[in-house]
Amino acid sequence: MARTICRGGAFALVALWFTVMAVAQDDEAASVSAAQQRTAAAFAAAREVAVHGPAQLPWVNEATMSLPEGFIYVPRPQADQLMDAFGNSYDERFIGLVFPAGDAGWLVVAEYEHSGHIADDEARDWDTDELLSQLKAGTKEGNERRRELGVGELEVLGWAEEPSYDPATHRLIWSLAARDTASAPGEPQTINYNTYVLGREGYVTLNLVTDSEAIATDRAAAHTLLAGLAFDPGRTYADFDASTDKVAAYGLAALVAGVAAKKLGLLAAAAAFLVKFGKLIAVAVLGGGAALWKKLRGKPA
């Protein structure tokens, strides 16, 4: 369980915070240049392999994503290069990244967790207020680690969308609003919009990172991707065989309360970057960031 709930930090996309700091300090100009080179190389590599929808994407021999038109998928290892350029870690659970083909500023991190079969009976009578309390408590504990890392502390403000589970499709959706305690008054809240599909012995997550000003529009992208994701025949939730298959050590509520408390910490800073990536921050930090972003969205010759 401990290994599972630590997964979120690996996919943080706390994008280029070290570079942002470097921009503010002339004596660290060399660091900016190095970051610029890494990012340019990562975007160039990603553009060569980027898959523009519509397309069928087989994922980890478990599921298939029907990528719609208007969406761009970057697979591994090129997605790894982007994560490296953004100053983030990842592990074997990472599948890839999904970007909008248009001007929206969201980004989706796709992962597969071989957790074992998740019992979903908790969803019938779970207490979302209690789940929120657990999330707030877990986030406060995580602030100790964030202080050690020099990352801003977080405050969970509440549900942006309360957890909902569809037992027919085995899809889970929930979303939190949070803020960096050092953020200025009036700044947009960070929104992590989480969607899951449960399978026979694990689950795929699609985590959309945006902010409170854009979530009303951006959530449609999350639902579109979720609708296009399905486990393959023989690997669906209904294919579970209790006599042979691995069973998870936790239930559905832990995917909300336990996993999220760990995940939220380093994801929170991502929204501020992503929403502005093609605008102010990328231009200031990378000197050609907006052009790189547009090149990723364009198809290779």
C-alpha cells in the first residue's frame, strides 16, 4: 500500500520550477540555458513520435485508448524526456502524456497501476465528507515533506467535483480544489481532475491538470478521453477470476483518500505552469517556449 500511494509525486509535472527561479537570478543564467536545451531536445523528440487523433492506442497490454481528433499523445520514452525536461521523475507505471491540439493549457498524465482487483462495494455508501477530511489530513502531513523539498505547502479547499462511481462501466471520477499557501489572493485554484477505469487486476488513471478558471471547459476533455478508454477482452473488470487473480490490499475509497493525499502534493504547482505554458512562463523561461509548444501540436513533415 505504501508503495502504491507514493506514485503521485512521480508524475508531478512541477514544471521547470528550478528554471523559473533561475530566470529571477542573473547569476544562474547558465542553468536557464541548460534547461532550454533539454526542453528543446525533448520537444523535438516528442514531435517526431506524437500521435494525432483519431488513433487506436494499445496501452500496456491491458487497455486501448481510442484517441479522438483534437488530441495528441506522446508515448514513452519520448514522454520520459519531457518529464525529465520538466524536472520530474516517473516509473514503470507511467504510460504517456496527452496534450490538446488546440490552444487549451491542460495536460493529462496517463498511468497504469497493477494494484490487483479493486473491490468497488465501498462506493455504495461512502461518506464523501469523511474522504475529504482524510485528504486534508494527509495533505497536512505531506507538507512536512514539501518543506524539505522547498516546495510550497498546500491547502485542500474542497471538492471541485465529489467522487462518483459508475458500477456499470467501472469508472471513477473525482476532483479536488487546492491552493499553494504562498499564492497571492485571487490566484486561480489548482484543479486535479482524476478519472479512473478499473480492470481485471489494476486500473488506468487519466489525471488532467488545470486550474479553477479553465476547469469548466477542460473537464470535457477528461470525459472525452475517459469515454475512449476501455480494457481489452479478457482484461476487463468482469473477467476477474477470484481463484487465480491478484486482489488489491485496499478498496475504492483508498483511490480517493489514500492515493490522492500523496499525489496532490507535487501536482499542485503544475496547473499554474500548464495553463500559461504557451503564454508568459514558457516565453520567459525558455525564450522560445511558445514556438516549441506549437511545434509539438503540428504534425512532422
